[in-house]
Amino acid sequence: MTATPEHAAVGAARPEPTAEARPARPRLLYIDNLRIALTALVVLHHTAVTYGNIPAWYYTEPAEDGSGLLLDVLVMFNQAFFMGFFFLIAGYFTPASYDRKGARPFVRDRLKRLGFPLLAFLLLIRPLATFGGYADLRATFAERGESLPYGMYYLLSWDAGPLWFVEVLLVFALLYALVRRRAASRHSGSAAQARRETVRDPRPPRPLAVVVFTVALALSTYLWRFLVPTDTYVPVLGLPTPNFMPQYASFFVLGVLAHRRGWPQSLSRAAGRAGFAVATVATLAYLPVVTTVKGAALNGHGTWQSLVAAAWESTFAVGVVLGLTVVFRERFNRQGAVAGFLSRHAFAVYVIHAPVLVGLGFAFRGLHAPAAAKFALVAALALPLCWAVAYAVRSLPRADRVL
């Protein structure tokens, strides 16, 4: 990851500088460390889904005790912000990548670095994550005197799984390239140059702008869920949370703007504290609603409860993103050998963690324990195991070029 904006011109007016001509770019270590933390949250999130009361994973053991509710709360808080944060970070580094490579190389690079892992998951990794589900379903069919060929199951269960993020990010990256290309064509000419993504005088976003963005995000999410309520699932594409699409898209755009204006570097410590404080107050105000509402009133369809849910999710997400950005910049802006290892393999962990969690789930299937205890045990094993498997996968010939 790069720490400063790139200064490569786009278009025919000036040739792209060579790699040798560009100065070395220091890494933004705190954002690297944020990616490590968010990737670990992905693993913990799906482990919590495994043993909680939300059956939205390849292998689940619905909780039989009250501790499963604690896992559901963890899932709720994670879902409110962590994937949006991933999109924001991806958006932040997109302009520099485009400037450095140019339009066509940028598109080719995105297709390689996002498209290949997506295909690898669909064709190779997904069968490993779904083997248990197929075995259980085939046994159910056999009890009824029917058969279930694997080919039929393979096609009917087709989706991108956790790689939906890569799928959507690829679409965002291609749309960004299209917008930049059209902007460059409008400014083309013998003396004209496309605008560079340059930060000359970084300034933090104004508090009023943050408030306006949060309100706009809450309203757009509320309106979006008239058509795409929370319980919506998009087959084939495999989007598990399309109800959060306004957050994902706006956070990606926000990341692009943050790169142009140097927001992460210019945020004050007070802004970080305010972000955490607002997220906490919003959560305390939301708890009486989420704990008393029955049925699907929070899911959308224009209910007032869904407006409250959208307002909390948006406020919590913005507040936590502000707070974590400042905390990691101030306290975790360095890396040793261990953190460097975790950072290099974080994306590979995201790609391969599903079969690792499913395998551990089946390994401890016979263990009778409270849901929270099984979560803690499997999580403690899953995190190091995922990074170990990621290391093995990236050690394969040329795998590190896309992972």
C-alpha cells in the first residue's frame, strides 16, 4: 500500500513515467494493520454465524443456549461497518493504482487480482466449503428414496460465497476506470492533461459534511430497503447483504475522496474520539428498539423501525470508521516481522477461510458445549490456521501475484 498520492498523468499528452523514474513509496502501515484487524473480524464473524442463531453459512450449529445471542450481537455490530470499511480502504488506493498504471493496465490488473481469486473460489475452493452440506443433503434425499447427483448440487448451490466482496469490488473498480477514462477524454487535447489525483493541502472533512453524509446514507439505505429488505438474497451473484449496498458504494466513493483530500492523515484525535462517542450514544439509543421489536419490522418495507435501524447502522459505521482510523494511525503505525507476515497474507486468508472454518466445524461437531464456548475454541484455532493455510497457498508458484 502506498502512503502518498501518485503523480502519474493520464492520457496522451504526457507519457506514463517508468517504474524506475518513480520515487519509492512508503507504506501506510496503519492501514495495513487495519486490514489485518478487519480480516480477522471476517473470520470471527463467520465463526459467530456458525454457532449463533443466524443460519447463513456453509456449516451451522444453531445455538441451544442463551450465549448464542451474544454471538448474534457480535454479528450485528460487525455487519454494520466492517465490509463498508473494506470498500472504503479499497476506494482509497484505487486512484493511485489508476494513475500509476493508466486505464488499460489498471483494468487488466483488476481483472487479474480480483477476477482470478473469484474464479479460484468458485471452481476450487467452494466445493471444499460445501462438501459437508452436500453429504447431509444427500443423506436426506436417500432417506426419501431419492438421489442427489453432485453435479446438480454443484450447480444449484452456485454463488460467490464470501468472495461476493471481490465480485462487487471488481464492478466498482471497472466503473471507476470508466469514469476516469471519460473525464480524460473530455479534457483531451494537445495541451490538456487529465487531472492528477494529487493532495496539495490535506484538510479533514468538516463536521457538518460528516453529519450530512451520515444522514444521506441513512435515508438512502432506508429507501433502498423498500426494494431490497434485509432478508434479501441474490442467487447466482451470491450477495448475502445487498441491503447494505448504499453503504458499500458510498464508502468506496468516500475512499476515493479521502485519497484526493488526504483525510486519513489530517483527521484529528478529537475527531476519532468523537466518532467513538457518537457510535456509542447511537447504540445506546438503538438498543431499546432492537430488543423490543418483533418480526421483520427492522428489515425494511418502509417501517419506522427500519428507518431507525438504517440510522443506527449509518451512524455507527461512520463513527467507528473515524475512531478506528485515528486509533490505528496514532497507535499502530508500525510493523514488525509478525505484523508484516499477517499483512502480506491477509487477502489470501479472506479467500480461503471458508473451508478452514467448515473443516473445524465438522471436527468439533460432536463436542457438546455452550455456543460461546465453541465459538471461542474454534476462533482460537481458526485464526492461526487460516494464516498458515494462506501462507501455504501463497507459496504455490505465482500464487502471490494475485494473492
